[in-house]
Amino acid sequence: MQFGAVLRRMRKGAGLSQEELAEKLHIARSNISKLERDKMKLSAEDLINWCRSTQAQDVLIAFVNGLDPVSIIDGMQMVGTIILGGLL
């Protein structure tokens, strides 16, 4: 699994553009792109801030516990769809 793909899914799941996330993290938009394409390493501090900014602390917990973060993201999206579908 590519780590950059997980970062991209986290950002898109939060409804943020690369520009918006770059502003929140105080880094260049080009660095967001590089991180999402696995062309640049992400520091632990930036990973924590990325998770906070995208409201994806559960993904950080998955990483720490050796779980597949893509499964966590997919599961959360499915639960959100079921809940939303039940409310309509």
C-alpha cells in the first residue's frame, strides 16, 4: 500500500483541497502533492497535524496499532453512508 494514497484519501474525505490543507499545515501546496505521490517523507509531527486537520485521528491510531488505514477509511465511509441512508 502506498502511504501517499492514504494521505490523499484522508484529505479528500475531509473535503479539503491541497491548497486548503497546505494553509492549515503551514506548508507549501507543492509539498502536499509530493507527500500524496510518495515523493517526500512525512515527519511524525506533520502526520499528527495532517490527521488533526483532516479529522482522521482514527487513521493515526490504526497506523500506531499496525492496522490497515485504508480499511478504517473505507469502513468509516460505509458507516456514514448507512447512517445517512437511514435518516433519509
